[in-house]
Amino acid sequence: MQLKTDHRTVRLVQGDREQSVWRKDQPDYLVHSYVQLCALAMLTWVGYAPKRKGRALIIGLGGGILCRFLRRHFPNVEIEACEPDAKVIAIAREHFALDPKVMVHCADGRTHMSGRTGKYDIVLLDAFDSTYVPANLMTYEFLQLVKQRLAPGGIFISNTWVLPEITAHEDATYISVFGSAWDIRRRPNIDGNRILLINGGAANSADALYDLLAARTAELDIRTKFHSTPRKPGERRMLSYSEMAERLAIRPVVMPEDGRIMNDMNIKRIRAQSSFDV
């Protein structure tokens, strides 16, 4: 991991990929579209509107951008994060101003969850190795562990990519464990990142999920005074939360005919047949 900074921006870079970006002059600016997708998915939690107490687990820390979003907009939610790289944790604390109230475990997400018996209301998987989501976080066995750790009404959010050799297998694996899932992408680039959202109580149709997010993002724009706060010189034009929601492409995940359920026995073989692991 490399840290790149200037007077306005902090960037965490892995190889040729930008993992996290934080603008110090606009601390709430969600720069990357995948971060926007994850943030909007969090708003579907049943406990969001009533500001219910809860627990969240973020698997994959990066610069802690999504921890910051949770701290601001979910004030009664305790936040934990798992990050196996101690250097990344130190960078998030020192350079991304990660809130000290966020408890960070220097551990792999699966190992951490295996050693716990408590429940979480929000689990977010945003972990990547040098190629893709780590193999042990892609399997049926891991998703079963997540399912066991979700509290009633809890949600699971997984940041993935659209990949010809993997997407059908991911869909099959998620459906086999959870029964249903939402595929959420950002228009017009619907072939980049996609978020898999497990939230059985959010809505019974894509239109209903759009309506829920439209209402909650409109309220969030009002509460953050987005439209009434003038930009300072040098600040970038941010999308409002409502504009983020308007760009969503949402569909239910269906069990694909050519999808294989990924498990601890076959995941290395499936990944070896994919372009990113060649």
C-alpha cells in the first residue's frame, strides 16, 4: 500500500488501484462510486430512520471512508472493522482521521467472525487482495458464517465487480445461502463495481427499493443542508445523496443456470480459471 497526499487530498493506493480517497477540505465527500453504492445500501437498514442502536462490522478498512459515513449518519451504531494489514490501520488513523471510537481488529474478517458469537446489524464486505475479493471471503462457508452473525433485520453488503468468469458463481453462492439478494450498480457504468445487498425486509420489488432510497436520501440532503450550503473556493461539486440514488440500477439476483456454488474446496480452482488470477 502506498500513501499519496497533497494539501487537499489523501489517497491510499495498491498497485495501480486507488483504494481510498479522502478530501480534507470536504470530509464527507464520497469520491468513489463504489463507496456511494455501499453508503446508499446502508440506508436500507430497518434501524436507520428510527436511529436504532446497533452494531456494524466493516471487513476491509482501507482509509475508513465508510466508517466515517456510519459515524456521522448512524450515531447509535457501534462500529468495528477488520483489517489484516497493520500498516493500513496506522495510515487510516494518522492520515484519514479515523475516529478513535471505531474499534479496529488487526485480523482477517473470517477469522475474526469465527471467534465471535455476537450479532451484527450491518456487515459490510469491502476487502480486496492484489486481484479480487480474497478467496476465503467468497465461499459458501464464509457466507454461512455471515448469515449466523446477522441480527434479526440485519443486512449484509458486499462490494464486488462484474466479472464474466465469476459473477454467475457469486450469484449462485449468495442465493444458495441467503435465498435472495439485490444487485445494485451505478449507471451508466453498470459493468464496473456492483454491490450485493442482503436485506430481506427492505422491499419486495426494485421499484419499492428505489422509493425507499429516494425518501431516505431526500431526508439526508435536508438534514446535511446539502442544497443550502454554498461551496467554498476550490471545493469540488459533490453529488447530492438524492442524485446518487437517481443513478442506481437495481435488480434482484436470480439463480443462474451456469453458476457453481463456490466453496472452500473449489474456490482456488474457480479463481484460477478467471482472468484476474492468471
